[in-house]
Amino acid sequence: MRPRRAALTLALGAALLCAVPATGPAAQADSRAPAARSRPPHARPGQATARPSPTGTVTSPDGRTLFTDRYGRVLRLRGLNIGKTDTVTEAHVAQLARDGFNLMRLNIRWEKAEPHRGRYDTGYLRHLDRVLDWADRYRILVLIDWHQDVFGPAFGHNGIPAWATRTDGLPFEPDPDDWFADYFQPAVQAAFRHLYDDPDLRAAQRTAYAKVASVLRGHRSLLGYDLFNEPFGPVPGDPTDPQNQIDAAAALERGRLAAMYRRLIGAVRSADRDAWLFVEPTVLVGQGVPTGLPGFTDPRPGTDRIGYAPHYYDTAVESGADWDPADRFIERYEAAIGGYPAAHRLPVLVGEWGPPQATTPGNAEMIRRQVPSMERFATGWTAWYDCRADRGGGYCVYDRDGSPAPGKEPVFAPYAPAVAGLPGTESYTRATHTYTLTLTADHTTRRAWTVISLPATAFPHGARLSVTGGGPAAKVIGPGQAGLLLPAAQPGALIRVTATDAR
């Protein structure tokens, strides 16, 4: 029966949100949760899916490549980085789900997987497998991040095993005041050169990636792999000279790094044909330097599953400054980031972003502007980092009591994880607890559910939804989430969804 009105108001009270059976992406685990690796049942047309997962892409009118699921819905991924300290627990994963996130970037390290050459740490691999079991249970997608900072433990950092570190006897003198300056030390430069060039190290790295992929494949939560965190390499001449850095980064991306990515794509594909594979540019993209990476071919049968995973950091802020909008960092970054994924039709997932703290006016403003900025060029993001600290200290997105850290509330804003139609604008005004989504109806709108995440961090008293433009039916599909079906929406119609505090 066609609804009599083109607008529907749905009250989602706090008690109702907590009492609905756990069937949504943020659902809590219970005895009815399916086994870790079973496939979700095939949903009938119009049925809300429990776990929107990227199976394809679509190109938006402005040229962006966006993730879609098997129903044709546009997916939006939001989450946090997690796991650098190897202390991930089920409680961490459950917290992500409760706070409305649908993605985690799980930081793993080669040094942990293979601490001795040819000998894999089965306990560490079982731990990774267990983390993905929890992600399966709580409906969180996982991006495996092969992490490194300043190469590895041989230099007091993490990533590449000590046994795979070759320095040619060159010196290493760490800078206690600037960890990133350690990259320019002669020993570190040599270690990267050997990693890229030495046939035995190339083979060992390929084997490690294939090993981890063989352990984790089949998890329904597994989105894919970020193949190499913040790639770096040799800088001929004075490594502190900005032009030398730019020239070296371009040469690395066109040559050694591109060759590494081809090897690692092949390594993962030897064990897993379904996972998405993400390539990263060098960190200079944060200074407005476009990447020099070439395109890559995916050997999997069917369409390619390759994405682009840049980071979104302001160098001055990373060095301790409060952000100054006059430096036009966001504008310069957006100008630098768009060409490569547009040319190769790659979805963009920002792997890391966020200032060390956002208690200062400039940094708080930067976070407020970065969230809508990423909506303009990315299909998802993971903020750095899932941890707790007093008074918004460090990179932690949580305060000590588990609430959003001061200034980092935009990380926890409501959003639409799955849109049946073409997403338009999306905004959240914290002062009035008002969320607005617009979308343009297409062939998916009348037969697939649009999912909206309304976490308690934004709507502690529940939310009241108002929908205009499509004659909708609405339904709560899980704690902190609403599902909208628009059976009367005509293709091309503008739909507006507004959520306000139910108090």
C-alpha cells in the first residue's frame, strides 16, 4: 500500500535502541551469533543486510570511485586504527561497534609474524585470527595494515624484523626530539635499499604476506590489506633538503616501491583472491605533493579489487604547531590527492588522520573540517588512534573515561554506512544534535535499505528521524542504527533524512 504522505517521522528512543534484537552491523555478540567463518544468508530484495561489505565500485558524477555492496548500495566506511601494541581484546572490538564504527585498521608487523627467519610465531598468528573472529561477531570490517615506523626494531621502532635489517655498517644516531628524522639516518636508508633490492629479502617478504593471507582468508570481516605503511626509501644527497625528498619520493614510487607492490599483490593473491589490496603513497602527499605511483593490475579473476590508502597529516601540526587555516593545508591536500585515484578508478580509504591532540582551537577546527573534506574525495577512513588518555592527550580519540576526547567529537558523528541511491550531502551539528543526509534516488532506492548509524555518543537519548521525498517505510535494524526503505521514491528524486534528539 502506498503511503499517504511523502514524509515520515520515526522516534528512536534510547530504550528502544537498546532493546531491539542484535541484527545490525553494530550488534552485540550473543549465543545466536553465527560461526566465525560462515557466510551470511542471502538477503531478499528490500531486506536490510546485517553486514554491508564492499563487493564492487561505482563512479559518482564528480568522478570519485565509491564502494558498493552486492545490492548496489554505496558504502561509507568509518573506523579507527587499532592493534599497534598487540593488546587488542574483544572489548576493544565491541567498543568500536557500540560507537557506530564499521571498520578497523588492524596494525600488524612482520617482526611479530616472523621473529626468526623461516619461523613463524603461531601464537601471534592465532591472535590475529582471533581478532578477526571478534570482528566477524561484532560486524566490523578489518583492513590489515602491514605497519612499519622507521623500518623496525633494529632502530628502536617497529615493522621489519631485525634479521631482515641490513645497514652496511653505517651509523644510526636517533633524534630524541624528532622520531621521523630517524628515517634520514644512513643505516635506515641502507636498510630500506636492501629491502627493496635484495632478492632473498624480497622472497622472504612475499612468503610472509602469503602466510598471513592464508591464515586470515575466509573471514567475512576481512576487507583487505594495506600493503605497506608510510613507505620510505633512500634519499640521495642531503636527505633534509625538501627538493631532494620530493625527487627521491617520485623515483621511489615509480621504481622500487611500485615493484614491491607488484610482488606483494601477487603474494596475497596466491592465498586470497577476494581481499581488497590498498597501495599507499609516500608521506609527502601530506605536503601537497601528488603521488608518482603507476597503476597496478590485479591478477584475480573478475574485476580488480585495488584501492588507494593515503594518510592525511599536516606536517606543521605533527611537529607541534596549532593548525592555521591560512596555510590552506586542506585545500592543498585535496588538490594533490584526487588525480591518481581518478585516473585509475580506485576507491580511496584514508588509512590515518587526526592531530596529536585537538584541545587547541586550530587543531579542533582542523578535525571539524577534515571530516567533510574526506567526504569529498574518499569512500572511507580510519582515524589514528584507538586509545585513551587524560584531557585529550596524544593521538587518542577517547578520553580516559571512554568518552570522545575533547575536540575529537567529529570522529564519532552519525553517518550512513549504506546508501541505497546516490549520496549527496551529510552533516552533523553537535550543538543541536542534528544529523542530515541527502541522497538522490536511483534503481536501488526502492528495493534496498539505507542504513544510518546513530551512536549514543551523538544521540545519548535516542533519535527522532524525519524523512521527506520518498514515501518511506522505516525500521530499527540494530542498536544505534536505523534502516530506511523508500518504496515510492522515483529515480532522480531528492530524499532528505534528518535526525534530531528524541529527548
